[in-house]
Amino acid sequence: MYSSALTHQCALVLFIYMPICQAFLPNFWSRVLTLSWDSYTHQYMTEHAILNITMETLSRMGEHQQDLNNEELYTGLGRGFWHAVGEVASANAAMDFLSATRSDPVYHFDSERVEGATQMLREFWGQTLLLTQAKEYQGARRSLGQLFHSLQDFYSHSNWVEMGQQEVYLHLLHPEEPSVPVASVDTPTCAQCYRFSCYSNLLEEMIRQTEPLLTTGYFSTYPVKPPGKCSHGGILDSSRHQGAEGGINKDSTSPLFSPHHFLHKEAAHLATTATLRVLQDLHKEVGPKSFLRLFSVQQPPALVFVIDTTGSMFEEITAARLRTLSIIQAREKSQRTTLPGTFILVPFHDPGFGPVRETDDPHQFMQYMEDLMALGGGDEPEMCLSALQLALTHSPPLSEIFVFTDASPKDRHLQRAVQALILEKQTKVNFLLTEDPSFKGRERGKRKRKRETLSPGRFSLYSSLSSISGGITIFTTNKDIYNVSAIVEDTTTSSKVTLLHTESESDSSNSFRVDKAVTKVMLHITGQLTHCELVSPLGSQQSLPGTDGPLAMLDSSKGLYRMSLLPPLEIGIWQLSIKAIGPTTFSILGDSSLDFLYYFAKESNETHPGLRKLEGSPIAGVPVFLVVAVTGLSSNEEASFSHVTLLGPKGESLLKVLLNSSSSYWSGEELVGYMDSVPRMPFTMRLSGKDGRGNLLERVSTEMIQPTHVQIQVLSAPQLLPGHSSTVLFEIFNHGPNRHFSLSAEDDLGYLSHQDQQRLFIGMGSSVKREVELRTPQTAQTGRAITLTLTVHAEDSPDSNYAVVHLIVIPEEPDKTPPACSSLQVESSCPSLCSQGSWKVSLVAKDRGHSGLASIQLTQGEGTLILFEVTTERHVQHFPQLHEETMGGVHLPLLQPQKDTSEINNHHLGTGAEHGHQRLEGVQLVNGDHPVNISEWTKGKPVMMHYSSGCCAPQAELVLLDRAGNMRRCHLIASQQRALRENNRAHSGEFTSQLVLMLWGHSALIFIYDPR
């Protein structure tokens, strides 16, 4: 019943909001929205290809292991692998959802932009290779997902399949391979087609076996297609009504959405083959080990230490060394993993922190640990959060971080940035806090101070961060630190899953379930216990503290109780009751490959049907989808999962979310739930289901989700070039009452030109746009990843949210690409008597290279050209129906124009108002004016233009120059063209005018205005 209701609801949304589809469907939910259940999606093709090449790589590397079969390889891929695959698939699908990419034909091989799209593909490939070789794997996965999207779109949006081609088009990524010429702008490519299915609408020149021409379909109104060109087609493409009517896309098996639906499987086959070919090339370039690391295959959790190195920390450093040696030795003996994993060390003291010591060589890491010295220091506090921020930015997702210190944080202002990184990476942070006695008469350290005994109040910030992350904070002593540090070994096994994680302020009783997929169970309890009673599913009891009993072995230390359940494990519900002095935390871990990943999403009804992943914390009180992917489940194991329970901070049940199974290749099981309203209270999640024999299964996510009423959406994230500055645009939405907010930005390398916190007022249901500027030093290393963290919080409530932006430094190549100008809207009412009418066109100018726009000049025409800045709200009055696009970045290119850092004045965070000495807003140009210098204004953003003229001056010409000297002439012609629309739509009696925008020496585009 739930499933059918959910499907009905989504189908209803589709036809009410009429989303636009211009690519292979983004993800699994798109098939629900379009009712094309057997369509191949971007998500499916991407996941399928990665899994195939990964399994092939593992099989070859494990040929000497006779007892290893494919089922064991599959279930042993690890939760990290499925998370990495999800990152690639998410980056792929995001190309259809992000305002900067979703409508730009260059990203989708639309509108015959084959040359530009091919160049973009090769840029993606270069970045993927650069980042993989630099071990910046998260950035490489995002770039790879973007590459896959454009590459897969080529086979759906072009006539390659209709040509009868049986192989992939190698020229796209291999310039040395033969190319197929693209049809010129004045070459018709399609015949009229008035049906949903268009079987023979491509002209002979497009499908002939000898010397065929390549074409791709025009989509919607940007850019409007010339006469006789093919449309993308389908009921959501407005360009299908313009000659030639119909379309050629093969995105789905539905004739409603894809006129060439009958060739969908052939296009999907070639797209999948091309995706596999890219992965094979990548494997060849970087080698099998780097390839497996890119996708976190069979890797144990990263071992990440953040260690205070002041003079009082000798015992803590020694304990960390010994645990590291034990873990390394255990991993070397184990044959369960192919790779040793990632090791990260970040030392800190006062006032310094870092550098980051990162390696995948366990012996090198052991040397890093040996080199640590407990020396010096001064009065506390110390730079703990700065070091933790570095550890979070360098550690892979799903890591576990251990912080050793005896000092409170000096850098409390970083709390929200650190919290944002914790939630974004789903990383646990554990604090091991020790007393710091005075060192009178001792030689180990030089810190001469008397510090009070530790108390939870002094370290409440640490406790808050560990609570949000699902980690624990332990208050212990130097004497007990070695025994307490055993949690490092307990939690760094790759197969660990959480069975229970909860906190209590007093006496409490908790239950947890042990199922047949769990082999070992370890209980961690922090705090000061006076009594503890453990009851098994069969009713056996054991009291703790005390001697080892029939149920568990106990290891008790100051601040931590470790209990290991004895075999054979009883299956069912266990009870744990405690009496304690002060707060306690329960963390119960089991050994099992069965686990789950999740994300929140909303239906995209803007340009593509599908579920768009939500970044940051979910918005309280609004509906949202919950997508769950089960990992570690073998294909021959039967299991079903019925619901997720949202659990409050003390483990109480807040909401039950029913799950509706969907079909994705992910891990054999992907599920979707729908919430009418996100709870206001923070929550974790418990997934519940049954195995094939009806036995109950439960798994718990430990990070504490923080619902909120404020949201940050990043609109553009440029690549960075050494010696240049770049601008990141974003928008802040207030879903609550009128209030003031504080906005801050932090980056891990100090590239931000300003880090001042800014105060904002945002009305209820309103939003503001802001920007931050980063200056990349000339000495910056290419392939380096930079993490920018944006946080916003309300001044009168706990509401806060975050956006984490991952940026990359890429090598600077000579800019040989001229600027581009594109029409966004045309208005023309030119009668036979020209003096009685006028025509107008709204344009956007941008530079697809990296040098940036330099100047604009009106060289022909009797009208007026008005310039506007993209980020200012005043565009609404000039481009009302384009407000979302102009404010969202207006099809920003991948590589945004840059500005040399030597020419930068001080720009404060987020003002979005000043660029250089003047404002660009409202600058007017007429024929005869000198070129207006806009290099100080653009800073990586497009420039909006509005041209208006009387009909007696039907032509105009603009000249755009970038800072590298590349020039583009944009030629505008207004004339009456009644015949085309009257022939195609004789029954409607509509009046149509045509404006031709000619890009001299390159192409000509025809923009048609339909006054409906």
C-alpha cells in the first residue's frame, strides 16, 4: 500500500510541475517519475561499470588465492567502496541538478556544441588523472562523475547510434583518433515528425555510411535552434515545436520523453562501454593499487591521530605509539584486506599545529609516531580544533579520529567549521582527555604550570563534537591512558558496525539486538558507573563491575569500561541497565559486513526528473526523501528492510519511516523512504529488517543529524589557478522567521582573502546571495585540494547549517578560447513600418577560458546596451522569468575566469557589492563609445547584458575581449520571419519574429521568440 501511494504521488508531481529532461535519466527515482521502469540511468551505468572493473582488478590480483571466490570478493568490498561509488554517481547526477551545469549544452552534448563538450570532457579526464596521481581521491571521484555524465550523454543526444556505429567514439577522449565532422549551423539535420516516436526523422546526410555528419539535438530555449535542426525532443522539450519538429534523444524507453526510445538500449550499451573504457584507461595510467585506493576497495578505516605534543603528553604519545604498532602488526598478519589503509598524524601545541603527516605506508607512519616529542608548551588552552580541522580535511569519509590532549581548545571559533566537516564526511571523533599534573622536578617536559583536575565542564565543546559525530569522550588519567587507548584497536577493524549508540545523564536501561550476521560484540561505556547489569536474550545475568562472568569479559579503566561478549553469541535482544554518577555514553560495536549508507534528497522539478541529493543538514518541518543503500549483503543472501526509525539524543523513537525498495546496482539493495515533515529534534537512525529466515536485523548510524531552518546552496565552485584569485558564489535561504544570521568561511590552506564574520538579516522565506574570494599563491602545487567550509547560524536560536566546497588547483594552460555570448530572451514587435516598433534581447557574456573577460564594446547599432552583475538581485526587473538562472550563476563554465592576485584590492567576505573602484550595475553603452573595461568587475562571473533598439536599426554587433586577447564578435539581426512558424503551426495563427545571433568565424545561432 505504501509503495503504490508513493509511486502515485511522484507521478502526480511529474505532471503538475513538468520538469525538463535533457539527458539519460539521472538516477533510479527518475524511472519512477517517468514510468520507464526498464530505462538505464546515469547512476546504473556508472555503478555497473565501476563494480565490473573493480571486481576484474581484484580477481587478477588474487589469482594466487585459490580459496577466494567472487561472492567473497563482492561482500568484502567494504562500506568505504560503496560510499566512494556513491560519490561518483552523485557527482554524475548533480550535472542535471546544479544551476551552473544543468542547462548548459556544453555539459550535455546538446545543441551541436560538440567541440566545446569534447574540450570539457578532456578537461575532466586531465583533472581526474591529476588528482588520482596526487592522492586527492575525493576530488578525483567528483571529476570522474562529471566526466561520465557528459560522455554518457553523447550517445543519447547525438546521432552516433543512428549512424549504425557499433563502437564507441574514441576521438572524444583521444584526439589522435579519427573524428567525424559536425553539421554546420546552416545544414538541416532533421525532417518533421509529428508523433511521439520518430523513426525516420534524421536526414540522409546524418545517417549515411560514408562521410556522415554528426549532430546533437537542440534543447528548450537555450539556445533556440536554427530552422531544420533536430530537437532533443520529448514532452518536456519546448524546442520540439520548432522546425524540424520531433526529436532524437534516447534517454529512456518511454516515447513520451524520448522520440528515439526504440534505440535507448543501444545508446545505453555504448555509453556503458565508453564508461568502462575510461575506467580501463584510468587503471592503466595509475596502476591497480592506486585504482583500488581511488574507490576505497577493501580498505580498513583510516587511522587518524590528533595529538597534543606539549611537555605533559609523554604517556599519551607512548600509548598512541604502542597501539599503532599493534594495529600495523595485526593488519600485516591479516589476509582480509588488499591495501593497508590510510594513516594520518596531526600534532599540535600552542600556538602551532601541523603539519599533516599522511601516508599509506604503515612503516613510514610508525616512523612519524616515533619522531613525536613531548616538549615545551605554555599555559593552556591550545590549538586543538585547528589540528582537528586539518585531520578532517585530509581523512577519507567514514574515518575514525582519535584526539589525545590534556588542554581545552584555544580556537573555539572553529567549532562550527569542524562540526560541518564531521557531518559532511560522516566521521567519528573520539577525545581521550587526561589530567595534567604539574611537572615539578621532572625532566620530560618544560611546562611549569599547575592545572586543575579535568572536569566535563571545561571540555564541553569536545563532548559536543564527539556526540554529534557518534564518537565518545573519555576523561581518564596518565596512568590509565594505555588501557583506555585500546578503543583505537577496537574500532579500527573494517567490518565494525554499530548496534547501539546513546547517551544518558543518569541511571538508564538500554537494549540492543545481536543478529546472525554479527560475529563479535564489544561494549564501550564512558563515565563513572556504580552498578551495571547485563541480561542475555535467554535471561542469563551478569553484574558489573566485578569478575568475568558467563556473558562478558570486563576491562575497567578510569573513565572507560570495555566489555566483550563471550562466544557463542546469543541471538536476540540484550538488556543493559546501569547506575552512574554523572553522564554516560554507550557505544556497542559488532563485527559484520552488513551495514548501510544514506542521504536525504528532494524531487527535482526544475530541469530534470529525479532525486537531488541535499547537501548540509535537512530542513526541519518540510517533506524530504530518505535514500538508504544496504552494503555487504551477498547476492545469494535474502534480506528485506522495512523501515528506518529516527532516534532522539537519548535513544527515544521520534519517527518511523517506511521504506519502499527500488532497483539499483549499488549493493543489491537500495531503499527509499518519505517523510512528511523532518523532526525538529536532532536524531540518529536505526535500520530494521529481516533475513531470509525471518530473523530481525538492525543497524544504527551514529552521527547526530541536526535539522534546521537555514540552508546554504553553493552556486558555483571554480577551479583554482596558481597566482590567480577565484570567487565562490552561494545563496543562503531562511526557512524560519525574520532573523539575523552570522556567516563565516574557513579554508584549510589560508587562501581566503578575508575571514571576517559577517552579520546578515534575512526575512522569512527569503534568501541572500554572497560570495567569497580565494587567492591562490603562485607557488601552489597543482593537484592540491582545498576545502572551503561555509557556516551560517542564527543569532537567536540554535539554527545553523553548512556547505563544504571542495576546490582544486589545476595547472595553467595558455588561454586560447574566446569569450562566449548567448541569448537568454528575445522580444520583438517589428511591424512593416519600422518606426512603430522595437526589439530587445537579453544576453549573457562569459569566458570559457581562465583569463577572464576584459572588455565589451558596442561596435554597430543604434540601440543601447546595458550591463549588469550576475549576483545582484536587481536583475529580476530586467529578466523576471530568468531570475533563478541569472541568480544561480547563468550556466557558469567549469573553469571560471580568474584574476591575477597582484591586482586585487581588499574585498570583504560576502558583500557581493564592490568590484574594484566602480560598480558594473547599470553601465550603458552606445555605438561609438570606447570599450568598457570589465576585468575588475567580473571576478569569474558572467556579465548580463540587455540590448534594445528601434526596428529601423535591425542590426547590432558586440565585441568581447578576454585578458588573453581572444576576441568574439556577437552579431545581432532582427527581421520578420513569419513563414517558418506559420508552416509548422498554421492552425494557431501565432506571430513569430526571429533574431539571428552570429558568432563570426565560428557558428550562427537562431533565437526564436514565441509570444505565447
